[in-house]
Amino acid sequence: MNVVPNSSLDAEHVLRMKVAACTLMLVHEKCMNYSGHVSARLPDGVTFLIQPIDVPRSGLRPDDLLVCDLDGKVLRGTPGAKAPAEVALHAEILRARADVNSVAHFHHDLTNSFTLVEDMPLRIVKNHAIRWRSGMPVHADPAHVATPELGRAVANTLGAHHALQIRAHGQVVTAESVEAVLTDSIHFVENAQAMHNACVIGRLAPLSEDDMESFAKYFKRGRHVDKLWRYYIESGQAAGVIPADWQI
Ligand SMILES: [Zn+2]
């Protein structure tokens, strides 16, 4: 029997609340709906938390979360609970990218619209979207990421970038923490919405390399992530979306 140290259990307990809160807020902010999931790498580096296939994203609780290995196999969880159909997407990205500790996958239609038109790829139009200045690739295969092979294909498309879109399907956002994946997921959708709005008004003028460099010069990512996390947790608790006694 594997013995899990108490300190690891404490860290897991906090991480469970963070994954649940992140999911609840992505639903509340209308980035995620009936499908999608957030994962978080556990301190051992080779297992991760993810929600079961059939628990509503709008009611997720910390104890619902499963512990899976990098093959997507469920190691711990409510008896009979199954991993999501797309667990391999999370597992293969976490396997391929040691710098990634949290992955969000959701299916936001307006954002995904940019994978459905010719000559109008998603561009960087909001300052915080410089997170993706290296690129926002589009994975051509719209299939559910239901096998390790398909998961590896998505991880290959992601490469060293921090987000991608799956054509006619949805988004994948990666970050160093659950707090950061919430912040980045919201900014990813905001950027697409801003681009859509700008295109309605007139000819698009996305940020230039100079614009991005200027913003990056004074941007403090850690402070920004902390600020947004506090904002979303407090507004979620005030709205009754996140239980008030979650210490996160
Ligand atoms: Zn999906």
C-alpha cells in the first residue's frame, strides 16, 4: 500500500479546493459549461487531480476529484467514478511539459469561431494576451481527445506554447498553477471577445511587437495572478458560487 505523507495530503487538500473553485468560477464566468475540466499536478509530479466524467461542473466539490496517473488511470477517488473522456489531453500535456502544473480545457464557442474562418486567426488584441505572443496554435483534428495517442498529438501541437485551440471543439490553456490557469483562461476568452468586437467596428489593428514589449516591461505576472485569483474567489464567495469556508 502506498503511504501518502501528511504534508502531501495537506497540499492535496488545498489543491482540491483550488481546482473546484477554479472550475466553479470558469462556469460562473461562462467560459466553461456542461463539458470541460481543470487538472492540477500533485506534489509528487507524476499524478494529478481531475474531476470525474459525470459530475456537473457547476456543482463540483473538492472530494469529487480523482487522482490519476500520467496514463490517465484512476488511482484514487469515489468507488466507481470514472475519469473524463478527455483525461488523456491533460495527462499527455502534463507528461510533456514539466513547466505546466495546471491545464484547463473548455469549449467556448465565440473563442472557437476563429478556428472556423479563413484568413482570420486569433490575434493578440488585449494587453494581457501577450501571454500567448509565442503563438496560439490550432489543432486541426476536432476529435474528442479520447486516447493517449490523441493526447500526444495535442501536446505536440501545443509545443512550448501556453494555449491552443482545437478546431471546431474548444480551448486548452496551460499554466504554472491553478490560480494562473484561471487568470489565463479568462484572459484568453476576453481577448477573443475583444477581437470579435473590434472586427465588428472596423479594421483590426492587433498589438504590434513594440506594443507587446512596452506592456511586458512593467507587467508582474505573479502579482497579477494573485490579484485576479483574490478577485474571483471573493466575488464567487459573495455570489454564493464558492462556499465561504473554503480557505484558498
Ligand atoms: Zn473537449
